[in-house]
Amino acid sequence: MKTMKSFSLEVIVFLCKVFLSGFAEESPCTPGLESELLVFKVHQDELYKGKTLGRVNFNTCNGKTRTLFQSVDKRFDVNEDGTVTLKRPLTLHEAYVVFSVHAWDANGKKHTVSIKVEFVQHLNGHHKDTVMNISSPQIESPLDPPLAFARSSARLKRAPGGWIIPPIILLENSRGPFPMKLAQIKSEYAKEVQMVYRLTGEGADLEPKGIFTIDKFTGNLFVTNPLDREKKASYRLVAHAEAREVANIRENPMEVIINVFDQNDNKPVFTQNPFNGHVPEAAEKGYEFMTVTATDADDTIETTNGIVRYTIVSQEPKLPKANMFDINVVSGSIFVQELGMDREQWPKYTLLIAATDMEGSGMATTGTAVITITDSNDNPPKFDPITYSVSITKKEVELLAKCMLLMKKMLDQVPGHNHTQIGPIG
């Protein structure tokens, strides 16, 4: 009996240890942003300098509340606590603006969040700005009001409830799950009768077909698969609504624009490889003689994903100096940095060039520039040997003298010709 009690006690102690260890072994903390996307909603389209728009939250895992942030759009400033403010006045001409913010953790790893500043307007007097955290690749939120049909125009400008609706923005390469809801389209007639919704246009019933669908009774708009901005950056759809069982009740067609927001998923590509150039060996400092070019399929307007910057990685040979050439980081023009090129000693140089997107902080690719040094007239001719000897007869000397005298007489008869003197030979 005592043995059974002892055994039971040991089992209980073991189970307690296992139970307690489960609490002790917490999952390791991973530094990072709390959201992939942020939507800062404002209720004025004219924003003043210094206005606070919202805050980017970054989990440092070490208790520190300050992080290094950098806004890609220089109109915005991000403090170390993540507060986003305006560096200068801003007008939201298109009712929204989208930009990226980078953050670096303690290990130097870069994290990126996309931010959308969106102008929305109520007619009920509510003017408090709001911030929305979205962890999915969809920028529009299911909490947003439905897209309502406008009564006065087929092109939506302002919904009856007072909301100015910008285009729907969707991140490319979304991982779903699909179908993924983008928004709800709703007719005000739906309060009275059953409305039926349908969708037409590119991506719906036109090629590429079936990318966007709509629930005919709820008006919910869905995307059915990931999008690639490099294949198509924008879709123009038309939403239709009509009463299910009542004739002559229908909405004017409403245009729905879906813009695909870029992710940095393409490396720069050099337009050729290698690039070949020639430079005179006596060229001065700053002399530009060739240009390398790389392209990037990513966006260069709303983001810096496709903006390329150039650097020289290495030079061979590293003589007479290791930095004989430099490159314009923006244009890719290569120019002379140091003097001392010598075609006879170093007739050719090979440069390894890096092209990096996101203005030099993103993905990189390398290419080669081959530089041939061309000759400059920097070596005067030399006699070898310096002195020469020749033997002629006396008769040949007399004949040569007569020829020279005859030449002198002829030259003296030429008007304006300088007086010619011929000395003795011998």
C-alpha cells in the first residue's frame, strides 16, 4: 500500500513538472510590425504641416519603445515611437495616398509596412480621425461602409451617406484565403426590394475573366486569386443593380476601380551584360565616357520598389589605384575618378557594377563594365640611333649645291616669301 502511494506521489510530481514547464517554455518573441498594412482615415482633404496621422506599432521584444523608422515618402515623418506626422501641408487630390515605412530591429533586419492615408467624410458631424490595422494583404476593410450607387452620375464621386470612395487598393501576391472579400456594393433600393447585383468589365466578364466576382444578392465583391501588378496594375469594373421582381427599378451603372499595389518582387535587370566603353588614357578627372542601365518591373511612382541606384563593387586590376573610376548612383554614368591610366601597362579594366532597387536599399543584381584604355599622343617620336652617317662624292656635293641655289632663286621670286639663306655644304 505504501508502495502504491509512493508511486502515485511520484506520478503527480512528474505531471506537475510537465505542466509547469509548459508555462515556463514560452515561444520565442520575434521582433516585427504588428500589422502589414495601416489605414489612417482623415476627415479633411487639406492636411496641415505637423498633423499627427497615426502610429506604427513595432514589437522590439526587448521592452524598448523606440525604433528606427524611415518613410519612403519624404512628405511624412515617423518618430522613434512610431508616430506618423506631416512634414509639410498635403492635399489629398485623389482622396488617398499610399506610401511605405521601413523599420529596423536590433539585429539590423528591415521590416516594411504599407500606409494608406484616406479622406472620408460624414454628413453626420463626426470628424474624429481613425486608424485601422489590417494584417491581411487587403487594404480595404470589411468594416468600411458599402459602396453605394450615386443617384446623379454613373461615375461614383460621393456616396449618399457622405463618404468619398477612393479606388479599392489591393496588394499584389496576396496569399488569400480566396475568394477574398474586397468590399460590398449596395443599392439604397435594397431597403425596399430585393436587389440583384452583377459585375462587368475587365477581370469579370472580359479578359482576364473570373478574377473578380460579386454575390448577386449581397453585393459582396470578391477577388478569386492573387494579382500581379507587373501583368496588370489596374482594373476598371462596372457594377449593376436591379430589382429582382419589380420592373423599372435599377441603378445607373457604377464604375469600380481596383488598383493593384506593388510589392518589391522583382530584381533590377541590366539592359545588357557586359557593357563596353573606351576612355583616353590622358582623360581628366570627371570625364564621363559610358553609361550602364538597369530596369526594374516594380512600381516607381507610388513606391520606390522600382527605383534603381548604381554602385561599383570592384575594379580589376586595382592599379595604379583601386578606385580609378566612379559611377553616378542615379544615372549610371561612369567617369574618371583618378589620374594615372597607362594604356601600355593596363590596357583594360573590368568593373563589377551593382544595381539595387528601392533607391539602393532593396534587391540587387550585378553586371560588368569592360573599359578599354585608348592611346593618347603622350609619347613624342624618338630617333634611334640619334646620329646617322652618310658618304657622298665631290661631284654629288656640287650637284646638290646647284639644286639648292636654283631652289633659292625660285623661292625668292614668289611674292611675300621670306628671304631664303642657304649655307655651305661640306
